[in-house]
Amino acid sequence: MLELAGIVILGILAQWVAWRLKIPAILPLILIGLFVGPVSTLFTEDGSKWIEPVWNGNHGLFPEDSLYYFVSLAMGIILFEGGLTLKKNEISKVGPVILKLISIGALITFIGAAVATHYIFDLTWQISFLFAALIIVTGPTVISPILRNIPLKKDVSAVLKWEGILIDPLGALVAVLVFEFINVGGSAGFTKQAFMEFGKIAIVGFSFGVSAAYALYFAMKKKLIPHYLLNVTALSVVLLVFVESDVFAHESGLLSVVVMGMVLGNSNLPNLKELLYFKESLSVLLISILFILLAANINISDLLLVYNWQTAALMAVIVFILRPLSVFFSTYNSSLKTNEKLFISWVGPRGIVAVGIASLLGTKLTLNEVPNAEYITPLVVTLVLVTVLLNGTTARMFAKLIGVFLKESNGILIVGASKASRLIAKYLKNNDRHVVLIDSNSDNVAKAKAIDLDAMESNIYSEDISTDVELSDIGYLLALTGSDDVNKHALARFKNYLGENGAFRLITSEELRNPNKLPVEDLFSKKDDYINLSEVARDYPTINELELESTQQYLEQIADLNKEQKAVPLFVKDLTGELHIICSLDEDFEIEKGSKLVYMGKPVVKETKKKVSAPSEEAKSEA
């Protein structure tokens, strides 16, 4: 009982330490597991581990093959959650660079690592290819904490983020398929019988996964399951599919749950987000338990097995040769600059899926007495530790060294994705500014995405906002919602993190009636609250530009717009194209001749100096 409770407590403690230090959780999890496992044998009188995952006659948690079964079921749930995040529409949007990275780049790593492992360690080709399949993955759970602390161009962070998200389930599939070849081929290698058995596994895995996904989708869509049982029912179906698939075709369970997750993740299930949240929470708990167990299960002899120059040589080939090769081949003729390619090449940490699948498949092959199978787990764990430590400690310094570190965060986060917010965001994007909208209203988010804006369905009270990689270059915060409390909370909570260059909000209705109480961070004008802004966006959904001659004319135009009921001043565009937000802080702003006053609403008639932009794409679509 003490060991079980200790694993849970240590696992959650490791997750908290990772959050506090902003490092990948896998690092403290594995280090704790190694400390309470093989390292602890150096301190105990009888050479036993403080936590022994497998019962050895004196103490331990799981008798015989029970640890393998627990790991199998846990990885099934984790991979199902990974499959849920793999959206086909997102694959089509991420661009050719990321698609090449998860195809051509993965193939280069797969073949190159297999050849290097075979000749450096003299392992069999089967084990070499299995190791290579395991290390093509770069998980988002290890990349995200690294990228959160480095302001980068959106293109660079997006490539690394989406590579990690997309290649996790794909890499797991490749590893499982290679394992099936080895498992059914035995010592005879890739025989005709082995290919037939592999085909059976693939057919059963895909058919069970697709069938179960549609059955669960139908039951949830027709409301055959009460709401309070949805999440636990989905969990039980995942376990059922995993076990039943394995009964019909041994070792096909992992494939079936990944496919099931992918099918459900690409459905229009209304409860999908709630299901994903539940699976994420469950995955955190399972990962915390699982990787302490797996690291603790390693023996000192396993660590000594890879404590040699061959391991250092293999790590060097993977990190310094294969990763850059795969990145540069995948990004050939792309818009990425050489220094950006170098940074992507440098950041390639392996993650949780690699360790989990390696321990699962390595244990199984070792039990089946497959030659060289004992090398799989320690080699993968070593690579994970090396890459996480290397990238986690040097990524920021390397980004500065090669010039991809953004000295100033010029991205703009708009809280609220109403019609007015979308008009403003579209104008900003057309003027080469990175803009992200967040809103808890799914319809508003969908409308923003329909006009090619970056938008996220999220709650401003959620902690997830401050940890999202997409916001790594954000330096301005505009709160434009209809809720005064939400706008004030957005500034209070995220001003220092996401509004380092400026954080502003709409004035409240009460402040509108009491001009003496206006805050210093008021946005656009002293007469426009959310209601006024929304009415202008409804009646005149265009953004206009008015050329300016002097500061005096600017002040006159602002006064005229403030008198006008159907116009809201927004920005001043200077001669370099830089946009300056109009607020109470800008009253002494010096205007150069040729600058432009940007406003939303009814075009102002001003001789021949007026320049009106074309209606926005959204206005055209809604006309």
C-alpha cells in the first residue's frame, strides 16, 4: 500500500515541479523513477529497490506479467487520447513543411537510426528498426514547455508544435507495426507467414477501431448514454476494444485504440471537448504512475548495458546528423530561413510515447526471448534524457545565438471574437500583424476561422491560455468582450505575461457615464463601450483609413469621430506602417505628414484626402 500511494504522490509532485520550473514533466518523472528504482539498490542493505514494480519473491507490486498488462492498458488509454487530437483538417492546414517532416523527415530518421544502431551496437536488423521506429516521435508534452519560454516567429513555433502533435500517434503506429513484424516473424524473420499475420493484425486493429468509434459516436449522438456516464463509458469502451481486438489478433489492441481515437476526433461529436478534457486528466495521472514504474523497473545491469562509447556515438548521430538531415530535406524550398531551420533541427526532444511504447514492446520481446530486445528500453530512455536535458537547457541560448529569438513580442491577443473583434483582427492581419482571438463562444470562433483568422475556443479564466505555444510571440492584449468582469480579469491576470507592450480594455458603461473615472488602459475612445462598438460594427462593417497632415488635424479628426455616432477611432498608422493603438495615453502622440488615422464605421467626408478601404471579407460574406 505504501509503494502504491508513494508512486501517485511522487508522480503528482513531479508534475508540479515540472509546471513550476517550466520543464517537460517526463524529466522529473524518469529521474524519480530511476532514483527509487535502480539507484536505490546502492543504498539498501540487501540491494533491493525502494519501489519494485515486479514481485520478486520478497516484495513488489505486480506479480509475473501483471505489470505488462497494466502498461498495455495504460498506453492504450494514452494513445487513444493522442488519437483524439489528430484532426485531418489540421493536417491539411499546417502546410507542406510539417507534412514533409512527419513523412520524409520521419523516414530519414527511421532508416538512418536503424542503420546506425545495427552497425554501432551490432544489434539485429529487427531490433534496430524497432528502436528507429520508437525515436521518430517528438511529443508535444516535451516541446511545449521549451517553446513557452522562447519568443519565436509563429512559423517556427507552429512547425515544432504541430510536428510533435501529429507524429505522436503516427510514430506509435509505426512502432506497433514494426513490433508486429518482429513478433510474428520470430527467428525466421520477415517470412510469408509473418506478413500474413501482420496483415491480420492490421485488418483487425483498423476494423475494431473504426467500428467501435462509430458505435460510440452513434450512442452519444442519439443520447443513449446519460451525460454523467459519458466519460466513464468512453473509457470502458476503450478498454473493451483494446482487449477484444487483442483476443482476435494478438497485439492489435494498441492499433485499434489509436484508430478509434482518430475517427472520434474527426467526428462532429458535440461532447468531444468534454471527453478530451477527461482523457487528458486521466492521461496525466496514468503518465505520472506509469513512468515512475517503468523507470523503477530498469535494473542497474540495464543501465550498464548502455554505459559505453557506442551509446554516446549513437546519440550523437541521432541528434547532430539525422535530425538536421530530416529537417533540411523536409524544409527544402520552403520560406523558412537557414537559422530557423537550424533551430528546428536543434529542438527535437523525444517524449512520453517513446518511453512508454519502448518499455511495453521491449518487455514483451524480452519475455519472448527475442535477441537484443533488452537494449530497447535503456536506449530509448537514454535518448529521451539526453534530448530533453540538451534542448531544455540550451534552446533559449541557441535561439539567441542564431538570431531566431524575438527581441520584441509584437503579436496581438484579442479577448472576444465578436463581429467588431473580427473586423479589427482582420485589418491587423492584413497589415502583417500576428493576431489571435480567444472566445468561449464556439460560433464566434468558427466565424473567425472562416475568414482565415487564428482563433481559439477557450475560457479566459483557464490556465491553459498562459501555457499555449501559439501565444509565445504575443505582446499586446486587447479585451473586447461584452463582460466588464471578463475584460478586467483579462488585464489583471495576463497583463504582465501577454501584454508586456500594452494591455487595454473597453471602457465600461459606468465609466462612460463618469468620464472622470476612466482607466489609463481605456481602448480606442472615451465614448465607446462594447454596445457602441458592436452597433458600429453591425451598421458599418468596414475599416477606413484617413490620411493626416499634422498633429492638429489628427486631434480635429479624433474630435469629429467622437462626435459621430457611427464611427470608432482605432489606430494611427505611421509612415513605416506601424500601428499605434488610440487610447488616453496617445493624446500627445506626434503625427507625421502622411500618417493615417484608422477607424471603423461610417466613412467621413473630408474633401479628397479621405481613403476608404474595401469592405472586409466578413462583411462581404454576411451581405
